[in-house]
Amino acid sequence: MDVEVFKEAIGVKEKTKKTTADNVTVMQNDFTKAQHSQKRIFQREKKAHMRRLSLIFFFGAALILPCLWKTVGNWLEIRNLDAAIALAQTEKKQAKDENTQLTYEVKLLQDDEYIAKLARGKYYLSKDGEIIFSLPEDNQTKMAEKQENAADSDS
């Protein structure tokens, strides 16, 4: 056992008997010739089959990949358009709500009584012979409204 470790350490290899083609004698009879012939035919057929299979795969991939590429592109475009549609529907709903509010305000502004009430409340306009008293709490709320309006217009 120690000798084997020593031989391994110094790099000495034992010679082993190799089995090579030099050691084998080929028989030249009809059976072996037929077997070699069949083996060569089988190898040629296998090679031809692999070539055909490779060509079929290549042309199949050449046909399928562009279609697949286009399909994925269309799918992405549909996804983007769906997002755009959702955004447009949201904007449409907001515009519709704003339109409803503005229509209501137009109806109110067409009413003379509402305009008179608005003018009295905001601008202290009065009817003939009417006296308007401004209370401190009214002034505070109006000042707060003015400050809010100023802050909203700044934004």
C-alpha cells in the first residue's frame, strides 16, 4: 500500500495492457461484411434523418417566430390601449360630473332671485330702503373664505 502511494507521489504509472484495434483481428466473412454494410447504411440513414429533422425545425422556427413576435407585440399594444381606455373613461366621468355641476349653476344663475341673494350675501348690495348690518362672525367666515380662495388660486 505504501509503495502505491509513493509511486503516485513521484508520478510513476504502471503499464497496463491496452485493448486496441491492433490486438483485434477482423474476420472477413459474409456475415461480418453484411453487418458492417448494414451499420454504414444505418449510420447514413440516421445522419440523413437528423439533417431532415434539423431542416424541419429550422424552417418551423422561421415560420413560427415571426408570428409569435407579432402576437406578443399585439398583446402589449392591446394592454396599452386598455390602459388608455380606462384613463379616458375616468376623464369622461370627471368631465360629465363637472358638466352636471356647471349645468346646475347655469340654471341657478338664470334665476333672478338667486342672483339677488348672491349679490346681497357677497357684495352687500341692498334693495331700496334696506339696511345691511355686518356682524363680526360673518366677517370672520368671509375672511376665511377669501384666504382659502387665494390659496386655491395660488396652487
